[in-house]
Amino acid sequence: METKETKDASLPSLMNMNRLWLKWLDVAGLFRRFRQPEEGPCPDKSKRVNVYVDLLNMIMIASGKPWLKWFDGARLFRRFLRPGEKLCAIHWFYSVGNERRAADEACIDTLMKANICHTGHAVRHIHTLGGFMPKTRPTKLADPRHEKILGRAVVDVSYWSEKCTDINLATGLVADAYEDLFDTALLVTNDSDQVATVSTLKRRPDKNLRILTPVQENGSQSKDLFDSCHDVQIIRQYHMADSQLPTVVRSGAEQIFRRPDQWTQYTGGATAGKAAKPQADSKRLSIAIKEALRPR
């Protein structure tokens, strides 16, 4: 005979009975709600646009105006979209590991995090990192006085060579084209090494490629790159000036990203910038002399 205790134990409570259906769930469907949107056909039938950025090449146009480097990538590249296009993803390609540029790399890391935080899920940010390799090259001394001190006119100067950024950008762009992850690609570079990438992508007539060339003030764009593509636009300093991030970017109460002190707005006047160049030349010369005097 079934006792009252056995009967109570065999039947779930009314509360559990009301929630039993919750246990029959689609786990994949549940977690799919929390992931970032994938690169696929836009629901509004817009053309998908991905941007492929050589970041170190990009920020070179801010020479003399470091505050320009604190830019909003999504806002900047949307300026170059055409009617019927939608920005889906920004692929950033850059290198890390240069001991002489540790402070700059920390600033770039903050910039990337601020862009992700500021954009949210509207645009995907993908980072592909390269590295640096230490090398040396013979360099002729400019000052005859140093030649007399060292007893020679040529010294070996050490420097860091960027590696993998170009090949990462090229393979990433071509692979995404063949996987049908975009309709139009914006290639942001002024490096003639990417001419082969442009030529390869021309084999896909269903994919459109435009080049955005970062050019310094009074600078010029790569002629080889310009000749390789019929659709080239120039990114100027005023484009970056009009696409700045807020000084402080917040994401909730915990994540706060501030403009680095090295990238604050320049207010030193016209003469201060000219005075900085001899100091930089003197510093490089001192490094060259130390390297030459180092025991081998």
C-alpha cells in the first residue's frame, strides 16, 4: 500500500511541475542568443563591407599630431561607405614585441579595447598580431667628429623589423573573399607590398575592392598601389580629427579606457615641433655610438 510519504516523494511539487518544460531546451539556441552577430547576409539586404587595416601604417599619418591616433575606427570608415553598404567588421593587423616601443604598444592596446567597447556589437573587431625581429644595418656617421673618435666612418645600428603584418593582412583578406564573408572590402594601407593581394582578389569578379590610402600631410600615396586598383581614396588627417573617440570610454562600471597621456592634443606651437627633431637625431646618434663601442 502506498503511503502518503511515498506518494509525496514520487510526485514533483506544483512549482516544479510548472517548470518541467524548461528542462527541454535547445542548448545551442540558448547560447546563440548571447554571441556576436556573424558575418553573413545583412537582414536589410545591404552589401556587407569588411575593412582590413594595416594599423601601424594607418597611425603614421598622425605624425606630429599624436592626439589624432585616438580615433573611432567604425566612425572613420563609415565615412567611406556608399549607399546600400553596411559596415560589418574591422580587421586590425599590427605587430607587437618591439622593446623600444613598449609605451606605444600599450597605447595601441588601449585604443583597440576602447574601439571594441565604444562600438559594442554593431561592428565586429578582429585582431591579428605579428611580431618584430631585431636586426642590424651598417650606417654612415653624419658627424666627422664621431668618425675621428671611433676610428671608422660606418657603424652597425640595431633596429626592429616588423614581421608577418603584411602576409597576415593579405592571407586574411583573400581567405575571407573565398569564404564569402563580404561583398566589398576596404583595404587600408599605403604599402606597395599589397599589390599582389589586389591582383589576387581581382580573380573574384563577385567581390569589390577599394583601397583607402593613409597619407601624411604633404605626403604622397604609393604609385604602384594606386596603379593596381581603379578605386582609391585617401585618408587625411582631417578625417581622423573628425572621428575621435571620447576622452574617456566607459563600458559599465568596471571597464574605463582613457586617452593615453602620450596622445593628448598638441598645444606646443609651431616652433616646438621643429625643435624636437634635432633632439631625436641626437638620441639616435648616441644610440649608434653606444652600439659601435659595445664589445663584440
